Amino acid sequence: MAILGDRFDRGEGGAPPELTIGIGASVEQDARVWAERAVEAFEDTKAAVSALGDLASDVLRLVNALEPLKAIDLPEVRSVLGKVSYVAESLPKTLQKAGIHVVDLAGLPYSAGLDVDVLNLADFEPSDTLAIDVVVEPLLVYTPRLAAHSEESQPMTIRAGRVTVKKVEGF
């Protein structure tokens, strides 16, 4: 293993001075540069994921806003709504390719631990049993690809959901 130098081969620790990656740069300097680049790439990824989450949220809000048009029985309206429906159905699959998941909150029991903003929570008593009634904006979470196979990886919330809740009778 003479390629790395005698000191390294004998197990005396440390990289030999002749082991460099760049011109005259030490391994430590190169490691620092790579670490800085990794942090920059992570920040760029966070910004891109956040922007994609914002776009997805806006698209889903638009889909919901166009919902009342279903009452209009015109071929042109049906055509536009068909295209909107296709986008609404394909959006979660497209986001999933980037590690972003749209969490379906509709009908779930409400608990204070959910990452949602409840628009009408003040209308209820703390002792009321509540369920999510209307999802105004979905909850979007991101799981990094490299961390997706790690037990330690935890999804990160990109955008908290915005919902209304209703009282559940019979509890």
C-alpha cells in the first residue's frame, strides 16, 4: 500500500502529506470545501422543495376554487374541468417523485398534535371531540431521498395544512 505513503501504511495515523486531492490542498481543506458545497446543495434543495410545495398548494387551491363550476353544464366548462381534474389527480404522483407527499386530512379526527392551522377552532370547547371537516390547504411533507431508507429519517413539513373542523357527536 505504498501509494499512500509509509507512515499511513504503518498505521501511525493521519494522511501523508503527499495525499492531496487538489493542487497543494490538504485532505482537510478539501473536506471543508466539500462540506460547504454539501450545505449549499442542501439549502438549494430546501429552497426548491419549498417552492415546489408552494406551487402545489396554489394548484390545489385553484382546483378547489373551480369546484363550483361543475354546476355549469356547458361543453367548454366540462372540458376545462376535465383538464383541471387530471392535474389534481396527477399532482400527488408528480410530487411524490420529488419526495413530497400530500397528506389526506379529510375526515381525520382532530388532535392538537396535527400540523394544521384550524380556521374555526375558537368556535368549539376544549372538551369537544372534533374531526377535520374541510381541507382548505393540504398538509405537505418532504422526505429526503437519501434519508428515505434510513430509520432515523423524519418527514419535514413543507406547508402546514389549513382546515376547518366540526364537532363529532356521540363521543
